[in-house]
Amino acid sequence: CTVERNAGDWAGVISVDSAVPGASVVLERSVFRYNSASGGGGVLYAADNADVSVSSSVFSGNTASAGYGLGGVFEISSAVLTLDNVTCEDNVGSVSGGVAHLTGSSELAAHRLVARRNLGGSHGGAVFASGSGTSVVVQASLIENNMATTTGAGVYVSDGRLALTDVVLRRNGVTGGLPDTLVGGGVAASSASSVTIDLCFFSGNHGYRGGGLSLTSCGSGHVRGSVFEDNSVSGATEPAVGAGIVIIGASSGVVLVNCTFARNVAEFDGGGISVFDGAPLEVIGSVFDSNSAEAGGALNVAGTAGSRVVGCSFMHNTAGSVGGALHFDKGSGSLTMTGSVLVGNSASGGGAVYADEVSNVAFVACNFSGNVASDSAGVLWLDSEPRTHGGIQVRFDSCVIEHSRGSQGGALYVEHSGLALIDSTLGHNSATRQGGVMYSFIAMIEVLRCRFESNVLVDASGGGALYIDLSNAASGAELLPGTTASARISSSVFVNNTGGFGGAVAALDSTIHILDSVFEANVASLPDGGLGGAVSIQGSAGSDAVIANA
């Protein structure tokens, strides 16, 4: 049947409430259009444990307006709504819930839902759910071109449970303009008890925080096998972060497994993902390709309890300022990246990674190739000024670092910090000022069982592989445990490196120890100052430089 142009206060067409508690309503093969309610439920209002089942039906142009404006089609209060093969287009909930507005202990179970061009006022362009007892479960559905001005242009869930499986969320938050107040262009969840997203596709959604997905103060959750592409965030009044996903203040860990982030664009931080002030983040087997931001082209982490990245690929991500792939900001806990590949990322500083005042970062069995910084450090810029954490803060273990380019430090720039290179290979990196591989300033440096080969310092001063500057060391450099050195190179090999002076290593005012290492065919190339084909040590009286068994 076709039902159109009816109007009411609560429910433009059907109301099921306390008069018949626990009632069951079934709607099949029907069309509802241009119906309206001045309060809630442009078509249907259900409460008091009612069970509403709708299948093979179309809802178009229905409105909940004026006063409350809740649920352009459905207003559900402590009831159950089941949708199967339902299409909802051009409906309006003038305050929230363009299609459905759920409160109390309500449940929505939707399968093969198409929600298109609906408007949810401030919250929930298609679906709005609020209440600790609410549950939203959507499967095999399409949610596209919906709009809200504040939270969740596609779906918004507060306090309840959210589960999405095989759902396409496309171009939500775009129609009608580009607001600078929208959190969660595709989906927003706030204080949700659990969030699970499996095999979903987020494309072309827009907001100012969380272009595809926003999670704020949520409980346990995961995102698995999902794709985030061409989502964006921008905003005139506040920093726009997390074009793919933003996670803020999570109370339990969030796990992302086998996801893809491609061509997402953030005006400020985190082109792929931005994480703030919460429980640990875990990213496994995921791909970050061609995302961009001002800082952290792929991933931005700030103030978390810790992060773990395993078996991921970061390719061709860019940042306008720092951290082409990853920006690891002040106040963050530990970060461990294992078995991952970072290729062709670029930024002004830290072409692959920028880490600022961090406590414990480890890269294990990772491959860094072709990362570029227009300023310093094609791979990692590590800074901590004033120094807030003692000892070694960042460690590369069993890594390959190659074909990186930067101005100061072709691959690594380390200042007022501590860094260790262990069992790693560093080759074909280049810089234009100092340190073909690494430039360090008042830093604690440990190099153990590494190989430096064919690194080049172009048109500049010293250190074809390493430039270690400990001038003014008394003001801040620490000594390695059990030594009188702030820099130690042990059991390492330097072959075919070229620098202006110090073909392999240049040290200034350095408390440096070089032990049990091999130097072969390195070149100091400056015509009038090519001192030290292998090692150049320059310093004031009192410098502690030791070379033994080299």
C-alpha cells in the first residue's frame, strides 16, 4: 500500500505506545511518503517494548519538524525496530535522526538498509541512538549523502552499543556544505560501551574531526577488514584532525586489523588516524597509502597509554610540516612498531616519523626506504628539548634504512634525546648539510653491530654516515651506562661512505668511543678540508675520544 501526506503530533501515521505495551507491528511492501509529525516519528512512534518489523518498503520525504523534531521516519523509545530491505530517502528529523531516533532501551537491527540524503539536524543524519540500553546493529547496508551539523552525519550512537558489518558509508557530511562543527562525517560514537566495525567501506565522508569515524570516550572496540578512502576533515574554528578515524579518550584499547587507509586528507593532524588521550592503540596488518595532513600524514598519536603497530605498510603519505607517515607527540606512552614497511613518505621534517619528547619507541625488523624530508631527517626526527626522559628513548633493531634524503641527517636527526641502532643496515642515504645517515646534537647515541654502506653527504661539511655534535655537552648530554662516552660505536662496518670531512664519521667536541669496528673505502671529499677519510674528530681540550680495535 501507499501511505502519504498524513500528519500528527507524535507519529504522522502509526503510534504504538503504553495503550498496548509489548505490541507487535509488521509493515511489508509499502510506500510511505510526505508524512509528518510535529514532535517525533514522521511515520511511526513506538514505545513500551513494542516490536516493529518493516520489510521491502520505501520511506521518502517524511518529516519530524518543529518542537522536538525527532526521527524523520521512526521515533523509538524502549522498543525494537527491525528493518530488512528498506529504503529511506530525503527524510528529515529537524533536531536529530533523519531516519530513526532511538532512546531508552531501544534496539535497531537493520539488514539491506539504504539510507540516502536524509537530514538529522544536529545529530545522526540517518540514525541517532542515545542511552546505555540502546543497540544499533547494521548489516549489508548503504548509508550515503546524509547530513547533520554536529555529530554523526551518517550514524550517531551515545552510551549504547554499535555494530556495523558490511556497510558502505559514502559522502556523508558533504551535502549542503562543509561545516566546521561536525564530529564524525560517517559515524560518531560517544561513550559507547562497545564499538565493532567489520568489513565496512568509508569513502568521501567529511567533518572537522573524524571524517570517516569518530570514537570519543568509548569502551572496548575493533575495526576489522575495513577501508577508509578519500575522507577529509577541515575546520575554521578548531584544528581538524583524523580524516579517516579520530579516537579520543578511549577507556579500553581499540584494535584495528587488516584495514586500508588511502587518500584521506586532514587539514591539521592525522590523515589516516588521529589518537588522543586514551587507552592503547593497536594496528595490525593495515595499509596506509597516500594520506596527507599538516602533521602525521598517516597516523598521529598524542597522550595515549601506548601504541603497537604490527605488520603494516606506510606508503607515499605526506605531511606539510612533520611526520610524513607518523607523528608521535608529547605525552604519549610507548610505541612499538614491528615488521612494518615505510616507503616513499615525505614531510618538511621527519619524512617518515617525527617524535617529540617521547619515552619509549622501538622499531623492530622494519624496512624504511625512499623516505624524504625537505628539511631534516628522511626517516626520523627525534627531539626532546628540554629533555624530559633519560636514557635511550628510541631504538632501531634489525631494521633496514635506505635511500632516505634530508638536509641535516639524511635519515635520522636526533636532538637532546637518546637513540640506539642495533643489528641494522643503513645504505644509500644522503644529506646536503651534515650526516649522510644521522645528525645528532647533545644526544646519547649507541650503535651496535650495524652496517653503513654508500651513504653520501653532498656539497657540505662532515660525516658521510654519522655527524655527532656534542658541543656544549656539559649542558645536557648524558653518558652511556658504564662509560665516559655519550656516543659509542661498536662492532660495526662502514664501507664506501663519502663526506666532506669524516668520510664515515665526523665528531665535534665529542665524548665518543669507537670499538671493534671496520672502516673501508670511505672518502673525505672536500678539496681544501677533506680531513679524515674514515673518521674526523674535532674538539676542545677535555674531549674524550677513544678508538680501539678498529
